[in-house]
Amino acid sequence: MSLSIRGFRDDFCGEGAGVDCTAPLSSEDVAEIEVAMDRYAVLVFRDQPLSDEQQIAFTRHFGRLEKYETPGDVRKPTDRRLGPGIADFSNLTPDGRIMSGDDRIWLFKLADQLWHSDSSYRPVTAKYSLLSGRIIPSWGANTEFADMRAAYDALDPRTKAEVEDLVCEHSLIYSRAAIGFTELTETEKANFRPVRHPLVRKHPRTGRKSLFLSSHAGAIVGWTIPEAQIFLRDLTEHATQREFVYSHVWRPHDLVIWDNRVTMHRARRFDRSEVRDVRRTTLTDDAPFLTEAPQ
Ligand SMILES: [Fe+2]
């Protein structure tokens, strides 16, 4: 493999070339891609016509797939369109029809259009997410990424000191409440119980600090809810200014990889009468509180 990266910015988002993601990688290839991920946090690989099995195999080069007993959405197990190991982010029903505008799953997934870090509502959050574009609508549907390292660096000294030791509570209940989706069953509420994560994290390989924000964050330990939510909203506004953001315009068979520990992202609107079929594999982070970089 001869990986080459064209960075969109100096150290945020790059387009990789010279990699066939449908084929097995050597350990040198994997190490090269990880080094590029450390630098750019988001990598785009064009023209990768992956099957689900190939996407899963490629993902496994970089760690362990996420596996949880509790669901991260409101789908019934019988409503799944895809097999295990890959998540369905399409607007399709299990029998391949476009979801209706009042489909509960569609409404729940609309909150993916809020800035978030994947699985920040899990006790162990996500490392990389890998999103494969299979069918792309003709309008909209970009995915935007925000560099949370740059956002941290740009905080004023007072705010930097203030956020240093704060711990947030994350839950799908908070991100759904933000768009008025509040009708959850008792089982769903139990599944979506809040978990705690530090607001400032150090990347385990680079040691670089970043803000760990997400629309799933709805409380700060020791703070009142209104004060916490207004502060988190303020920080999110700061972190998602245009200078920190890359907007990905999808082409069919793009594979986009991002590091959830140092970025936030959001889906953008599209015409829901058109099919959008994108499929995600997700790697689990190795430990719940990676606040220290290795020596
Ligand atoms: Fe996401």
C-alpha cells in the first residue's frame, strides 16, 4: 500500500489515496492509517465499494467492534434491516421502503442532526466510526465535523481552567429532549440511563487535549441543570464555529473515518422522499476514562 493524504487543513481532515479498503491490510498499513488519524482525526477514502462483510473486516484492523446488551435507539430487534456488526443509518424500513415522516425510528434518528460524538451516552465511548455511503440523496445530507482539539486550544484561559475538571452526564434522553422527542417507554428510559465522562480528555496516543462535548451531554456534576445546559450550549457554539468545521459532501462509495474522542459531527438535512443508505461500523474505546496520555 502507498498511502498518501491530502490534508484539507494543516491538521484536520484529509483525503486518503492508495488504499483499497475492500482488501486486507498489513500491520504497516494499519499503523500508517492510525498515524494519519492521530493527525487529521477525519479521513475520507473515495471509491470504496464495500460489502457489509468487507466494511466489518476493514474496521476490525483498528480495534474491537462496539457490542452492547442495551440498544442505542428505539428499534425493535425484529425491525433490523442489516446483520450484526453494522448499524443502519438509512431511512429505509426492513423491507426496503422509505420510512414515513411519522415513523418513530425516523423521528428518533433526526437528533443525529445535532452535534454529537458517537456513543458518548455509553459507559465506554466510541473510538473510530466508519461510515460507508451506499446510496446518496441528490440534495443535502452532508456530514459536518468539528475539531474539538482546536476548539479546546482556542478557549480563553479562564474558561480553560473552568472546564478542566468538570464531569458531564450524557444520555440519549437529553439529545432527544432537545428536539422534543420525549415519549419514551420505561424500558427505553432504563436503557438510556445517564453516564459520566470528563469534559476535557487527553488523546491516548497524542496526549493532545480536546473538549468532549455532545448533544447527549445534558448535565454537569455539581451544577444545576439550567446552568449546565446553557454553559454546554455556549461551549458547543464556540466549538462549531466555521473555522473548526469541515463539511463532507458525499459521493457514493465514500468511506469516512473519524475519531470520536477528538471530534463532533452532525448529519445535515435531505429530502426524505429520496433514499439515503449509509452504514456505520464503530470501534469501542479501550477504557472508560482515558484522561491520561501514556508516558
Ligand atoms: Fe453520529
